[in-house]
Amino acid sequence: MRRVVTLALALIAATALAQAEITVFIGGQQRPDVIGPLLDEFNAQNPDIVASFEVGGATSDQQQQYLNTVLTSRSGDIDVFLIDVVRPAQYAASGWAEPLNGFFESDEAMMTYLEDFLPGPIEANLIDGTLYALPAFTDAQFLYYRTDLLEAYGFEPPTTWEELKMQALTIQQGEGDPNLQGFNYQGFAGEGTICTFLQALWSAGGNWIDDDGTITLQTPEARRAMEWYEETLASGITVPGIAEMSTDLSRQQFQAGNVALMLNWGYAWAHFQGSSPQDTEVAGLVGVAPLPAFEGNDSATCIGGWQWAINPFGSEKDAAWRLVEFLASPESQRVLAVEASNVPARHSLYSDPEVLAAAPHFGDFYDVIINARSRPVTPFYGDVSQAIRFPMNAFFARDLSIDEALEEMQRGVEEALGQFNAMVRNPGSGRTPGRELYMELGRGEAREGRSLEALLAAYRLGARVAWRRLSTLGLQAGFAPEVLVLFAESSFAYIDELSAESAEGFAEEQAARAGEEDRRRATLLE
């Protein structure tokens, strides 16, 4: 009997020792209170794995900064993480996301598995035939409004921006509450502010780039979008501190009962209805509508959402994949939709009774979600993002006029993308602004004793990613063939330039190290 007990204890100990421990990184506004129980369920179903989570970053930018630090250092401290829908291509090019194809029996099996997912998130995650992440949920911006206030003044949800301004001002004046904001949106120096601008620009009939590849941020349509936001400030329907308004702060102020109409993402709905760590003053008093547009134009909203990716530097990739598969499943996405109002990234959940009971507008706005538009798709997204959001934030802070903000945006985006054309027309003309950066990357490879091939391969992958996305969107947008050819030539020219700079830095470092070795030998011989 004692031997049986001993063997049993040994078996239990061996099982415990065999458990794979994996850590998930999520943001503070991505509902840890909902993700936590999902991980508990996963652990119960998978006794050979122990999954836990870390929370960090109140905004998508802060999450990105943390992941930059972890992944640049090739740390395996986290195994699974969430990335914004604008990031998969960048992570693929940097080697920061584990390719997922190998977890399927075949590419055909993978494509069959992906059929239930919405096309937008899959297009972001599937790069040149390689899958780098699975959708956790998608997203789009909606207009949230107080049903009690609109009904009290005889209003239907506004369909134009002009109508929204009139309603917000009327309600504000009628209520006489100094704490009540007529209209709230995001104006902070973050990703949400890019959508704030682009949605108004699109709904004025404009875009950031035209069919010929010309940057179009100093157009009548762009001015109309900016004038509208200036009107929200001048009329007082928006708080003076809108330049500090982040996505979640905006949500909190509406939830406290201090806002009549607001732009925000799908996640806010569950908070308003009481599924939130914070108290709500608006449960049962919130309606949802598509974003307004300018008279004679169509409504447009930004695509959002987050993706589950696996750390390529982690040591438990098989266990990480099992968790990602679980978290991206219909069952997990149903939980996120019902309890956190995360917009499902699976077609099947838009007819799910439990989901529609919790968030009826998901079914009503399926077409809105499917047709949400992308932020600029470019290998220089980080530069383009900064070129738009920082001038917009300065405009909301009243530090830049409309003309100054549009000029800054135009110049910034042109600088981020304009080096394409310059290198195609004259490949030998000048160096890119990041010359020293790319030389230092080459030096770093030499210092670490690695060959240069991995870095150059990452550049080539980046070029393929960029060309694939640009050509697909260019064809959809009806770009002229010569514009697409220009993009292709300039992409390859740019990658050649980066490769040459890194190779130069690599050679310099090797030469310096060789010189140091010679000096040491000479010293020893003296």
C-alpha cells in the first residue's frame, strides 16, 4: 500500500513538474476581469498548462511601448500578447510574432479554419500567406447617445454632423447643467485621435491620399472636417480639455452621466450597462447609432480590434498556441461579446441569441462593422500616425490653427512617404533620415556576433508585406497602374537603401573590432 501511495505521489509530482507555465500580456482597458475567468477555464480544461496574465498600459500606445521593450530584448517573459489591428505587419517584419501556419496540418486546413473570421482582421493578420495572429475581437467606432435626453427634446439620433451639433447645443442649454458635455470624442495624442480626424474626413468625401498617390490633407474636405471640430470647441459642446481626452477617459465621463453624445468603440457598451469595475449612471439610458456624415456624404468608421500573437522568443510555443486557439474560439469570443461588449471577429456570432441579447446593435450594425475603413496602410505607419495625431492634438489644444495643423499633417505624411518617389527618380540622391539608425542596427548585429542575413531578411519581408498590402488596397481603390508600379519600385529602392546602410554599419563594426584585436596583439608583443 505504501508503495502505491509513493508511486501516486511521484506521479502527481511528475505531472506538476511537467506543467507548462505561460504568461499573457493585456492592456488595462481590455477587461482583465473578463479575461481572468477565461484563463481559469482554460487551465481547468488543460491541466498540463498554467496560464496567468499581466496587465499594463492604459492606452494602445503604452502597450506598444512595453512590447517594443520586451521584444527588442528578445525576452521570453511573456508568451502571448494582444496587438492592435494596425500592428501585425510591423511585428511580422520585425520578427516579433511567431508564424502560426505550422500549428495547422496544412495551409488548406488553416484557410478552412479562418473562414468564420471577418475579412478585415484576417487581412491584417495573414501576410504573404503567413498567419501571424488570430483575432481576439474586431471593433468600430459608434455614436453613443443618451436616449432619455434625446427623447426629452424630441430628437432622433443625428445622421449629420450639423444635426449632432444642434442637438448637443440644445440639450446642453436646456438642461442647464454645467457638468453636462454636449459632445465628447478623443483628442489626446494617441491612436484614437487619428480615427477622430479620419472619420470626419471620410464623411466629408475626402481621404488622406488620392487615386494618383498624392497626399491630400490640405483639401476642402480636410478643411471641412477640421472646421467641424473647431465648431465643437467654439460652441462649447465639447470641453476645453478635449486635447487630454483618451479613449477610456471619454468612456468614463459618459458612464458618469456627464455626456449627451459621444464617439467611442464597441467595448464601451458593456461598461454603460453595468458590466464594469466602475459604477454606471446610464444603465438602460444609452442608444447606439452609426457615425454621422456631412450632408450628401456617407458615414464612415475606423476599423479597430485586437489580435492574439505568440512571442517567438518564448519557450512554450505549443502551450501558447493552445491558449491562443482557445481565446480566439467562438466560445471565448461569445464571452467577450456578452460580458465586455467586444465586437466579435467571427461571422457566426452576429446571429448568436446570447450575443444579440447583450448587445443588440451588433446585429443591426453588422454592415457597418464589415465595411469599417483602415487607417493608413504603409510600412511607415508609425511615422504616418505621428504625422497626423500630433498636429491634431495641438489643434485641439488650440496651439495650431486649422491651416497650421493641416500643413503639419501634409508635410509629415509627405516626409514619411515621399522618400519613395525621390529614390525612384534618383536612387543616388541623399540618404534617408534614418541612416544612422539603420547603420546602428548593422553594428548591433556585428557586436552580437551574428551574420547580417537575418536583419536583411527582415527588411525583405517588410518590403513584401508593404507591397502586398499597398497593391491590394491600390487595386481596390482604383489606383492607376503606373502609381502601383511607382510604389513597387520605390519600396524595393528603399529596402536596398536600408540594406546598404546596415551593411555599412556592420562592416564598420567588424573593422573596428579587427583593429582592436590588432592593437591588443601588438600590446602583447611589446
